[in-house]
Amino acid sequence: MTLLKSAGMDFVASHSEGYCVWDLDGREFLDLDLRAGVYNLGHRNPRVTEALQGALRSSDMGFALFPGEHQTALAEKLAASSGLDNVLFAPSGTEANDLAIQVARRHTGNRRILSCASGYHGAAGLASAAGNPEFSQNFNSDYPDEFATFPAGDLDSLRDELRRGDVAAVLIEPACNAAGYPTVPEGFWTEVQSTCAEHGALLIMDEIVTGLGRSGHVWGFQKVGVTPDIAVTAKGLSGGIYPIAAVLMSAESAQWLHQDFAGYAGTFAGGELACVVGSAAFDLSTSRETLENVHAAADHFADGLEAIRSRHSALKDIRQFGILFGLEFDLDGAGFAMVQALFRNGVLAFPAAHANRVVNLKPGLLVDEAFCSDALQRVEDAVKTL
Ligand code: PMP
């Protein structure tokens, strides 16, 4: 927080509604970060808050041993939408990625996990050791023998690692959030899938940022045209109201559940109230109307950003994955400078953690034209001051 203050971003959130947040002095900000997708549906979305209020009359956290009505309903929706028929819940994205890694290790008997060098998959444990090892090294908690990385989009490095034959899984996002959504070469995804299969490794897709409507499809893997063995979802499933995450598994990778049903038993995993909220958030995030809005708003943003780029040469490239945008500038450190400039123009955004020339913009799934136009104007005003 001291760091933000010294960077001129003295901000304490007071209240929030829709896609706006106000600070203690009453200053309004457009939220173009949305906590990386937690607030996909806006802050305090009434459909989600009403679902929780209703559920409080009859539900609590549920039982550990027996499934609950709401847990079962949400699991069925997640399975039907993904084709991955087995679902386990977790309280956070970190824990869900940890579980996905454990499932892959149990299924394959291998230990090594491959992931993108600029990726981020969680704040602790196995999940933090995957992707860029900066976080785990920071806490002296990395596992260099068990986790390896490959540069984003680099199939040759990925193949070399897989050829060793000791890989349990490739853990990867359909578009890497921490790298600012770089594009991958044509045919990348089908190659990743077939190379994993050839070498007996599972493909785990981290859909924590890219899933639940963000790509214009329900899941990002549907946009890139592959079906993983395991998919992980979190953030947006909470509706911004109640933490919940889930691991969706193919029948094969979930075989172990038939031998060992209590093999994973997180106390706060998949409670009934969380699942009521998760169901409401899932329904709204993935409805036909919402996905249509995502396509329209994504086009609006893409056209507007392209026009800004044509007027300002500092803005070098615009990466897009559905309604996720990475703006790349021609200067080291421009990502954070742009975050500061956006802040001065009343916009909250975040730099790409592992690409210092890139700022990420993540407009919500339900934004309207007026919001898009206002946000684009502020983005241009910020670019002008860089
Ligand atoms: N994977 C990705 C791609 C993420 O962006 C994050 C959170 N920023 C996580 C995993 C970890 O999720 P959580 O913070 O809920 O533990």
C-alpha cells in the first residue's frame, strides 16, 4: 500500500456498484481490472446478492460427507458446459490449481509440472511453484526439480520438456493473463494437446481469468478449440460475493475418486451458500444474452483501442482474447506508468505482472455502450500523458 501511495495512487475503497468504485473522498473510478474477473458481473450484482439473501433462509455451509442440493446443481452445470464430468470444489483458485496438480500426479504417477514462464497460478503451495517461480522463490518455497517452464507459445521447448517422459501435466491458461495475453502461433493448441497425449501428460487449463464468458465462449478452451483433461475455475464463479473455485475433470483423470472418495476434503470447499452464489454467477455469466454482449462490447473496445493506437505511436500493440485486452507500449516500465496515468483519469487497472510494457484492461461482461465510450476516452487521455 505504501508503494501505491508513493506512486501517486492514494486510494482506499469506500463503496462500489456496477462497474464503478468510489474512494473515501467520494471520487469515482471505472473498474477495468475487476480483480481479474471476480467482478465480471459488476460489483454487488443484484441477481447474485438476491440469490445469497434467499439461500440464507434455508442453507448454510452444508455437510462434509454428503453432497448438498446446491452443490450438486452447480456441479451439473459446470460439467454440462465443459464436457468434463467430474467436479470438485475448492475455496480459492490457488487451492483449486493445487488440487488439479495433485490429481494429475496421482493419475500419471509422474511429478513434473510444465507451465508458461510468464504465467501465474496461485499464491501458495504447488500453484505458486508453477508459472513464473518469482513468488515461490520469494518465500524460499520453490521446487526446481518438479516444476519447469517454457516461454509463452514456444512449442519446441514444450516438446523437449515433454520428451523426458516424466511430466504429470502441462498447466496453462488459454491466454496468459500475467503476460498480457500474447498471441500464440497458428496450430499451437492442437499441438499442445496432441503432444501431451503422446507423452502421457495431462493438459490442465487454468480458466480462472479466461473462463465464464470472458472469451465470448463459456470457457476459453472452447475458443482455442481444445478440450483439456482438467479445467480450473474460480474468481468470476464467486459473483464477487462468496469465494468458490472448482476443478473439472475428465472421467479418466477422476478415476481415483472411485477408490478414494475422501482423497480431497477441504472444509470450506463447495459449501451450499457458495454454490448458490456460484450457480447464479454461472447462469448470468454464460447466458446467451451475456455472451452476445461480450462480443459486442469486445468489438467496441477493440475498434476504439485500434483508433487510439492509430493516433498515438507509443501504443505499439493491442492483444485481445475475448473481452480481455493487453496494451503494449514501446517503453520499459510503461505498464505501470499507464496504470498511474489511468488512475489520474479515474480508471482502475493493473499492469501485466510479467510483461512490464503491458497494461491489462478487463472490461466487465455486462458493460454497455456508454461505459465503453467513457472508458475509451479516459484510456486515450491517459495514453496522451505517457
Ligand atoms: N490463476 C490465475 C490465472 C490467476 O489470475 C489467479 C489469481 N490472480 C490464480 C490462479 C489464483 O487464484 P486465487 O487468488 O483465487 O487463489
